[in-house]
Amino acid sequence: MEKRFVYADNAATTAVSEEVLNAMLPYLTTEYGNASSIYKLGRDAQKAVETAREKAAKAIGAEPREIFFTSGGSESNNWAIKGAAELMAEKGKKHIVTSVFEHHSVLHTCEYLSDRGFEVTYVPVNDKGLIDPEGVKKAIREDTALVAVMYANNEIGTIQPIDEIAALCRERGVFFHTDAVQAVGHVDIDVHRQGIDMLSLSGHKIHAQKGIGALYIRRGIVLPNFIHGGGQERGKRAGTENVPAIVGLGAALEAAARNIAEKAAVTASKRDRIIDGLLKIPHTRLNGDRERRLAGNINISFEGIDGEALLLMLDLNGICVSSGSACTSGSNDPSHVLMSIGLSSEAAHSALRLSIEEDITDEDISYILEVITKSAEKLRSKSPAWERMMKNDKTNRQ
Ligand SMILES: *Cc1c(COP(=O)(O)O)cnc(C)c1O
């Protein structure tokens, strides 16, 4: 088996595409004007920023004036949630509804607010990794300021019933925010049609560079300014615009919104081949609903195996994957997402996430399946706990 390099961690980050890089290059070289300067070099930069804003708006069905550029998904989530909380607190609404398995940039923002007099209700998810809109409905109170539910989960890829949740928020007059960082470019999004009030997205998950993102804020919602200073981003988010990154994000969103259904169909069939191949390994389970999941997400637990050890063996073979999410790797806590769908701490520690895109080749897939199957066997053969488990298994069956 010849060693290959296979990147299967696109949910952690993606490579900057050639299309994005080419769009950015002029603004990293000759077109270096400050978008606030009034001579031509500056005006051209300003124009490029506004063109990118139009592209971003179009990709999610918003108006350009509803798009605010930020430094990424984490900042967008912070701004939306803190902003809505501050705005509604003035009206005596100090309750927030979110889910137990949000990204940490949502959960930790909610914790911050709960230390400052806000109340937070964490809606549970079922064992398939799906949120029941009824659960959200029950959690909404008279004093609820905001519901924040992610569009698609970053670890298990499950796609949430966003339309239903948005509709019931609107009915109750509660703001609805969604962290769509994993969904943008993978599912069709139309914020106006879907009744979404605020939406976070990030560039580096869709082939733009790291450190750029956007927050969509529905027209009519006036969130407090997030960064105070100059008049950039209509005074809401001060600081000289990162013109090359913004241009890159515009190009990335334009590309991401092209042929979503076709790309997803190709990716999903490759994903299914990997899932089926990995589930042939004994004592494995798929985490998250099989149907309602992102086309590129694979999350599998390997009983009796330490996911981190398996990840490192794959790394030696040139395969990049994730155990749990990148944000929690390096810490020893089991993934809060996997725990939330009912996995034991051991099962959570035994999980591997692969996130692929449509360009993964059949050879890559065969290689992945072969390396993981062999590595799993090797790790299990060296594990006394696994031997014991297998022995018990046999006696139980006799
Ligand atoms: C990656 C990610 C974020 C954070 O985005 P950054 O741009 O890295 O700050 C937030 N939410 C989800 C679901 C993510 O996957």
C-alpha cells in the first residue's frame, strides 16, 4: 500500500482555493488602499468590499446592507448573542434559549451572559443528534430575548430543523440566530424565506482564509455596536477593513453557493461509501442521524479504541482527520457533542470525525478504509481491555 496524503478534516478548516487566492492577490499587492480613503486607490478598495458584500448577501438570500464582515464565526456568534442580549435586556428580556451541543463560541458566550444576570435554557438533542422544535417551543418564555440554534453540527454533521424553529420564534416575537458556519456552501440557505434573523458564517470553512467571516443581521434589528472606533461596517464594527480577506470571502461564498445540490449529491455518495466501509469494522457505530447530515460528515466510534491514538496512526499514514472537534482536541474532556447524544465517555473518546468534499478520489477512499481498518485492528490487538471485552462478549453469547 503506497502512502498517500489525504486531507479529510474540512470541518476544521479548508485550503484557500485558487479562485479565492486569485481574487485576493491584487488586494495584497497593488490595490493596497484603505477603503476609507477618498482618492481612487481607496475608492477601488471600498468598491471591492461592497462587491464582496453583494456576493455574500446573494449566497444566503440577504440584502447587502444586512451583511457585516467580522473576523470569523466566533466573533459573529459573540456579536449576535451579546448584542441581542444587551438590546433585549433594556426591555426586561433576559432569557436565552440555545442547545446543549452548540459550538463553544456560542456556549461560552452564553455562560458569560449567565454570569451577568441572564438566564440560559439549554435545549437537549436526541440520540440522533437532532433538536426537537417542540423542545425549543417549550423553552421559550415571556422574557426570552433570543433563540440560538446551530444550523448543522460541526462534529456529527446533523442538520437541524431550522425552518420550524425560525417560524416558532417569529410567532413568539423572539429573535432567532443560527450558527451556520458548517452549513453555508453545503445546504441551500435563504435567510429571508426561512425567517432567520441573524446568521454567522466563517471564511476558512469554505476555502477563504482564516480570520474572516460575516454576520447577517436582518434589516430592522439594530444591535449595539460591537467594536467602537471608526465608521467601518456602518459604525457597528470599527477597524480598517481587511480588504483582501473580505474580497476572498466574497469569492468563496460565490463559489460555495454554486451547484450546492449537485456537489452535495456527489459528496454524499462518497461519504456513504466511507461510512459503509468503516461500519464493516466490528464494534463500530455511526454518530448522528444517517439521513439528516451534512454530505461530507462521517463520525464513527470504534469501541475499545482511543480516538486520539487512532488519529495519530492515521497521521503517520498521511491522513488528516479529527477526533471529536479541533477545539476540544488537546484537552482530555470527552466531546460535549457526543456526550449530548448519549455516548459514554469511553465511546466519545473512541470517535473519529472525517469531513470530506466532492473532490476526494476513489483511491483516497480505498486508502482511508484500508489504513483505518488495519490501524483499528492493530490498536485493539494491543489493548488488554479490548481482549477482556471480547472474552466477555463470547461468554455472554454462549
Ligand atoms: C469553525 C466553527 C466556528 C468558529 O469559526 P471561526 O471562524 O474559526 O471563529 C463556529 N461555529 C461552528 C459550527 C464552527 O464549525
